[in-house]
Amino acid sequence: MDTKFYQLKGTHSQLLIHVGDVAEIVYYGQALSNDVQDADALAALLRPIPYGRLDDDIPVSLNPQLARGNFGSPGVEGHRNGRHWAPEFIIQAVHHSEQQLCIESQDDRAQLRLSVTVQIDAHDVLQMHQTLTNIGESGYSVTRLANTMTLPERAGEVLSYYGRWVKEFQQTRTTLSAGGFIQENRRGRTSHEHYPALMVGPCGFAEETGEVWGAHLAWSGNHRMRVDVKADGRRVLQAEALYLPGETYLAAHASLTTPTLYMGYSAAGLNGMSQQFHRHVRQDILQQRVSKPRPVHLNTWEGIYFGHDPNYIMAMATEAADIGVERFIIDDGWFRGRDDDTSSLGDWFIDEGKYPQGLRPVIDHVHGLGMEFGLWFEPEMVNPHSDLYRRCPDWVLGVDGYQPPTGRHQYTLDLQNPAVFDYLYERLDHFLSTYPIDYIKWDMNREIVQPGHDGMASGVEQVRAYYALLDKLVLAHPQVEIESCAAGGGRIDYEVLKRTHRFWTSDNNDALERQQIQKGFSYFFPPEVMGSHIGATRSHSTRRTHSMSLRGISAIFGHMGLELDPVQASSEEKAAFRQYVTLHKQWRSLLHNGITCRLTLDDHQQQGLAVLSDDQSQALVMVAQLGMSTYSLAGRLRIPGLDPARDYHIELIDAPPELHEIVNRQPSWTREPLTLSGEWLAKAGIAMPLLDPETAILIEIRQAECH
Ligand code: GLA
């Protein structure tokens, strides 16, 4: 095999892949403006071979192989009845186009074929997947198939996620040292705990500065993400679906494909990385599937829980429309026997006790008010206390002889059973065909234990069957928008977003907690797919009480909604809801199409976000004071990303009513708008006002008229 260098170029980044005996990424960083001769590249990159190791240089390939002397985590692990456990793949063909490289290789002895595809788009987002095919006549058991990337040795720190229900997308930094970093998720869904992504770079990478490589595995099941520091200092990133014992058995001629690993490189810090991912999500994942402005929601859950009375719900809808709501969603509690969370999941028939005339009058009322109508489902689940379970107890995912633990009093249905799949499709299709439903909230409220199908582990197939059910439904009802919710943020990833339109980010509507959660979410997702609702004054998740202004400002920066009962709201509260809904609508086009910049603030108790228009003519800026400020002054607010040469009006458009109390003086711009250049705003900044803990301000920036 000749040796050759292949380039994959985005707009600002590029990869250089050396293909010799194996394919190895030898460069992934800023785009190089000049091409290099292969011979020069080879001479420049040839590694020394130290004593005390194997006699040859061992590249870390796109699929590291034990047989070739890779002592780190291999790309393929498996066996054929105990044999062929260390395949050695010989490259057969390389297909290269400007933005894609596909490498086909084979091991004739092990009778395995491997195909690795890497592509990069104009937004600098890289995608990789690998397919392993059993070309033998007997079965091959795969235990691992990992997407593998090499990163430069200067990568010294990982920014990763942790969390839990009502506290998703928390972040933590880990120094990369011997042993590296590993994260595993075995909860059967994307999970609240281990969002499948990480960011890595030289120590100290920040929002506006530093090099950073971001990685996200688009998969809604078990996964493993790893960044290894090899004994020789090389850095290896792996992202893979985590397979349970025996579940990935390849029959003769069968194949297995990894989920897609998405990566982005930015030399302009985390903001640069996020902006690339946001563009990719908008253009390649959402693909114009949402072409109209995203309607403001009212979701009934925290307003009425299971207490459904159609007349009352219609009164809620009337109030909602008056506030400016554009889509009204009936949450859990509308179907037969569902009076609390202990029963009836699976019985997808209207509760005629609660809705004697069916859903039609409510839907007509909602539509009559000019709003869209949405309905909640949790298709994958069944309560033991349900007609469905009593009729078909063997429809549950599990292993015969073992009693699966319940979660929220429910079991998971085995979607791989065609009878289950067909039943759920029929029920969902029935509702979408019978009623003019514009939107469904698709929930999934428990983790999966023992995903067994016919006695065998089957977690991967359960996820695939879930995708298939969504795909079938989307095909039949392309006009219906779908929210992915899994007890809030338990199933948020790019693969599910290909089939849905937005996420319910968290069951926690506490605006202070939301600030952190929404920040974590923003690294890989643009604001328009982030469900963010104004909740009750006293949060149902934390029992904290927050001002209208913190709740309103926090909610407008996503796909906004209300999660409360507007009938119970006072006229002052309703006026305030209306004010924030109106504000959101005024800025929605900018927020849902613009450029997100997380701000670097002097007071670490503050968090800030600017969303700028593409043409740099305007921006909406939020600063939240999360806790008591560290110092008695709060430093300066600097806003990057505007045109340095243009002048801008800066105006405070929302602030807590007490802003001017208990301070001798706030900065003058909090009363009088001021005009400054984009350069000044980015470099010198403006004095931050003093803010009480758990408050926020909103600043409008508009290009000054030219005279
Ligand atoms: C989950 C969701 C909530 C709500 C309830 C209903 O917790 O995340 O928003 O829909 O289920 O049971």
C-alpha cells in the first residue's frame, strides 16, 4: 500500500490523515493555507522509536488494533467462538472527495470488513462512523466498536458533563493525566447523568480563548466516552455505544454501525466551537423542518397535574391566548384511568370520565383562540396497574424469571416485539389522524434495567426500535412537531433531534437552576431547541421563590413557554407574563437564528449570554447574578462579536424593580442609553451595575443610525 496524505477541510479547521498500513489522523486543527508535499509531511511527522518498546512505530489509527501493537483501547473487540479476537485490518480501498474520506479494510483470516467514514462540513463539524461486517459464514460476537480520533499532545484538560434529574448539564473540568478520562452510561437512555459529550483542549481553554475540540456521540442509549493519555503522551479520543453482553452478535454477513461521532475544532474558544455546532444543527439536523417562528407554549403539567376538567382547561386556554401563548399542550392525565402516576400508562384511550365529549371541544376551543394544540404521550411505558399490562404482561422489556424494578411505578415496553410496536403505532396514529393535533410531547420517564428481548440483552435494538417508531410516525404525520422529553433532559442528543423538533430541557423550572442547566445545554445546541418555561413563583422542584424578572429573562432565551395555571394568576402576574411573552416575540427571530456568545464576566457569581444577529447589527444580552457578588464592585461587562468599527446604542430594557435601591449610585447607562463602538464594547466594556443575588438584567444593543 502506498502511503499518502488526505485532507479534509472545513472553513476554519482541517484534518490531515495519513494512510499507510493504517489510517491515522496526523493533524486536526486550524486550516493550513498552504499544501505540503507528502514527502515533506512524512519527514516532518516521522516519530522517533524509543528503546524499551516495540521495534516499529505504532500509529494510533482510526481503529486501533491490538494485533498491530496498540496497547491502548482497541477500536474493535469481539470474537468468533473464541477466535479472531485480535483482527488486523488491511486497507483495500480509500475513497476521497473534498469533504469525505472513506477507508475500507479487511481481515481475510478473521473474515471481517471494516469501513470508516469521516466527513467535515462547511461549518467545521466533523462526523465519523464505522461499520463492521462479518464476511464469514459463522457468527461473530462484537463487544466493542469505537469511533477513534487522535488529538494533539497539548490537549491537557477535559470539560465534561454530570448531572441528575432536575439538575442536568452540569459541568466539570478534569486535568488529563496518566490514565485519562472515561465516562460510561448504562441507564438505557441518553441520561440526565452523562450527556454524551465532552470538550478537550490545552489547559485553560475558555469561552473566548484557547483551542478546543468538542465531541458529541449522537446516540440515545448506553455509551462510553474516553480520552486516553498513552504512556508515550499521545491523546486518543473514543466515543462508542456501550454494548451489553452478547447483544451485538453478527450473524453471517451482518453488519454493525456505530452511532455518529460529531466533532468540532475551534481556535476561538468554546464560543467558536458552539457556534459551529449551532450552525450544523440548524442547517443539517433541523433542515428547515421548522420554518415558521416557534410558537410560545403553555404546558398544563405544573398548572393542574392530573386534575383534568375540560371546562377548566378551556378557561386556561382562554387566559393563555390572552397572554400571547401560541401553542397549548395538554400534559399527562388525559387518558383512561390516569389519575396519578401509579397507573394507566399504555392505555392510550381518552378518559371518558374526564372528557365525556372527547378531546374535540378542547382542541376546537384552542384552535378557535388561534393557538396550536399539543398532547402528551409516554409511548414506551406501561404501568403494571393498567389494562394493557393485565392483558399483555409479556410485552415488558426484561428477562424471564427476573422481576425488573419499577421506576415511577412503570415498566418499559419491548419495542422490538412487533405486536408492541404495532399497537403503539396504531394508538399514536389514531390520535394524530383523528384529531387536528399539531404537536406531541413524547416523554420517557424511567431508566431501563435489563433490556432483555427473548432472553437476550437488547439495549441497542430497543433504542433503534424507538427511532423506528418515531420515524414511522414522522413519515405519516410530517406536519406534527415533536418534543423529546425524558423526565426533562434525559434524552437530548443529535440522533433524537433528527426526528424531533425541540427538547424539554429539564423538569426544573427554578430560574436559578435553569441558568446553569441552560448554559450547559448551549455548548452543543442552539436556543430554539431548548424548551424554557416560566414556572410558578415558588418553584415546584426546589421550593425557591423567584422574582418575575429572573423567571422571565431566563425563559425568553430558549423556546419559550409557561408551565403554570394562568387562571390562578393575578392580573399583575398575567400582565408580567404578557410582557415577557411579548419581549420574546420581539426578539425571537434574533434568538432563534443568531450567534450565541457566553460572556466572560469579572464576577464569577454572574453568568451572561449575548445573542447577536448574523449581520452584527443588534444583540440581546442577559446577565444573571447567581449568588452574592464576590466583591463590592462587579467589574465590567464586555461584549464580543460586534463590528469593531460600528457604533451601537446600549439600553437596559429589563431589570429588577429594586435596581436603584440600597446603592448610592448605579452606572449612568442603567438610566440613560449610551452609544459606544463595537470595539469599545469588546475591549473596554461598561461598568456592571450592582445586582442582588438571584436577579437578572436584559440589555438591548442596536446599531446606531448613520448620519
Ligand atoms: C415528566 C415530564 C414532565 C411531565 C410529567 C408528566 O416528568 O418531564 O414535564 O410531562 O412527566 O407525568
